[in-house]
Amino acid sequence: MRLVLVLAVLLAAEAAKVLKDPSEMALVLDEDEFEAYLDEWLEQEQSKLPQAPPYSRGCTFKINGDLGQPQPVYLRFDSIGRVHRYLAAEGNIGQIHVNHKEPVVIACPEQVIQNVATTREVATAICENNNLVSGAGWLNGNRAFGELTCSAHLRPVIYDPNRSCWNGHSVILVGYNVTGIFYQLYGACFDQNLMQSLYVWYDQTPAHAVHQTRVPRPSTWQPETFFPGVNLNTLYTQASQRNVLGGHVGQELAGRYITRTNQRFLAKGHLAAKSDFVFASAQRATFFYINAAPQWQCINAGNWNRLEQKLRARIAAAGYNTVIYTGTYGVVKLPDQNNRLVDIFLSQRQVPVPLYFYKVAYEESSQRGTAFITINNPHLPLAEAVRIADEICEDQCRRNSDFDWLTWEPDRVEIGYSFCCTVDDFRSSIPHLPRFQTIGLLY
Ligand SMILES: *[C@@H]1O[C@H](CO)[C@@H](O)[C@H](O)[C@H]1NC(C)=O
Ligand SMILES: *[C@@H]1O[C@H](CO)[C@@H](O)[C@H](O)[C@H]1NC(C)=O
């Protein structure tokens, strides 16, 4: 029945040729429905972007149009001929440019490349022109880049670099291995005792303005080895949430806290968003439980989603090269039958429901950064939200025209009361991030 509603909304939009801003759907659609809607909406927004004139020489691959799925990993060589990094778009209009006769590695680790003359797991394609590549010994003649797909969706790998982050917690990296070398997409600082990522980090540049749309989600989220004895697939169901919470605050109150109406239930809140990554292969690597934390769906689809969208667009428009640290802090407390505040976890005493979700955007070259924070509790009275925001820092965004691009509704507790801090101020309350210096706000 819900699906019918979504289809009706999409069909109506199709007819009108314009989709409502996703923020208007925050209190209507659930997790999966919202993600599907967001994808349609982002596709609509991307179609409004200017199209650059094509280069007269070399190859141009459009992020939406010239990339096939199941998608290989694409790697580029450095100036002395070593494979060294993922292929990336240039500018902010969703196009990859490769020079005439430049080689690009096409890799399907543990699978084989499709539509080729000779079976290969990894091969080097040579740019001919437009969207065409050649491959001596494995391709007959030229082929469209997008026809080089993998025999199945690739499995991203988790890599333990044996490195620690804040307070002795462990760094975990996520990426792909190609011919025995690991290529990172994002990293996490993980607290194994609480089973919670303190933060994840990844790059955001203007190229992230346009991501590949119509990328199917993997069928399940992966716990890997990080959640022993805990079944997150079950714990994230609304029935389990009511049940576990009921053990702490009583079943009757739990039934009032966790409701489908107004999307007041805990969703798998992506830390690094699916749409923060350009390529299908990278987007699919976001579905690890170390990259999620319990977030009220009304907030996930509310101010948190606006922050994700607006910050990405701002980085693209301003030409910033940033690292984004997305993390969580604190534990949500809800009153029990005796009006005592109780810490809320997804399981008995593990996987806390964080009180704060934050994004710190930092640009190394300018040494500027800003911390954006959303309070993850739609049940708080406004005065209480204001009070616990003030405990973290002095807000920098309200009545500051430098942040006019951030069109969230920061005073609405039911979609996530929100505020911003200088990085120094943020650190004095939330000390988790690695050291870096800032000389001012990034806006
Ligand atoms: C991890 O690093 C520590 C030192 O930081 C070292 O003692 C240990 O042997 C390393 N473990 C592995 C598996 O490399
Ligand atoms: C990935 O590559 C790294 C070396 O860069 C290696 O240590 C690791 O075992 C590989 N992981 C998998 C799953 O193949």
C-alpha cells in the first residue's frame, strides 16, 4: 500500500514533470521509499546542469550515460606509469575526461569483464575517442566504455591497516582490492565495545556534484566481523525497537516513542551517504553497518538530508576540495514510566542511538572548516534541544548570511534541531577527530 503511494507520487510528478523537494517528504516516506524518491529527485536536479562542450580530442565518459553495471573498478595511472588512483570526474558537471591514448585499468576482482574477446579479470583499456576504448589482446576493435561490465556486482573489501584513532579505537578502511593492492573509498574510526563508529571520513570535491543514478542497493547491509553476537538486520526492525525499548521504558511508552506515523522509528542512517559517492561501485560500498548509526527516520529524511544535499552542492559551486568527517556522539535519553531518563540502545547495551550526528567539512589548502550538527531526538521539547545544543558550542549559522546556501529548518526538533560550530569549539566538546588546524569557517 505504501509502495502504491510512492508510485502515485512519482507518477503525478512525472505528469507534472517536477518532483517536490525531498524535504517535503521527510514525514511521509520511510527509509527505502525515501531513498528511491531522493534518487529520482537528484536525477531531475542533475538534468538541469549545463552540459559542457565536448573536448575535441580524447574521451569523455558521462557519469550518467557512459558507465555500465555491474560496474568494474576504474583506475588511472600516474605520470610515471604506476596505477595509483580511482578514475574521477572533472569539474562539477558529471563528466570524466581521459586523454587520447591514455590507459585506464578496468578491474572486476573475483569476477570477469563482460563483452570482451578474451576472459580477463583485469585489463587495460586505451582511450580512442568519444566514449570508445581499445584493448590489444582482449578486445576486438573499439568498444563503448560502458559496455565493459563485470559478470556480477563486485564485493568491496574491508581492510584493517592496524592503525588506531581516538583513544585507541581502530581504523577500518573500505575500498576495493585490485591485483593485491587496496584502493580506499572511506575509512571509519570504530569503537568495538559499544559497536559504534565514532566517525567515517571521505573526500568531497566539486566532482561529487553529480553521482551515478539508478544504482541498485545491495540486498543486505554487511556486518562483517564487527558486530559479534548482535543481529543488526533484526535489531533495526520496528518490532525489535519497540521490544528492546520496552524493556527499558515499558511497552506502552515504547509504543508511543516508536511509531510509523511521522516516521518516528530508527533507520539505518548512512554516515557516508550513498549519494556522496560518484560511481556505482563506490555507492554499493556504503552498505556496511560500520557506516550506519540508528537515526530517527524523520531526521534522516529531514534536516540531515538537507545538510547532505546542500553541503555537496555548496562544495561543487565554490570549488572546495574537502575531507568530510561524518560522525556521532552521545546517547539519546528518553523518559521511562517514572519520568527517569534512560539511555537508548538498539541492543541491550550496545549500538547506542547517538544524540548528535555531525559533519565536519575541512579544506586543507585554505585551512577552513565548519562543524554541522543535528540533534537526533524528535521527542525533545524545543527548550531542551536549545539547551543541549548550547552545551556543544556557540552556533555560527543562525543569522549568518555566509550560510544562506544551507536552507535547512534548524529550529524544527521533529526533523532534527541543527546548528554549526567552529572546529575548535567543536573539538572542545567532541574530541574524536584527528588533529588539523583551522583558521576560520568554511562556507
Ligand atoms: C600492529 O601494530 C603494532 C604496533 O603498532 C605491532 O606491535 C603489531 O605487531 C601489529 N600487528 C600486525 C598484525 O601487524
Ligand atoms: C587487500 O589488499 C591488501 C594489501 O593492500 C591485503 O593486505 C589484504 O589482505 C587484501 N584483502 C583482501 C580481502 O583481499
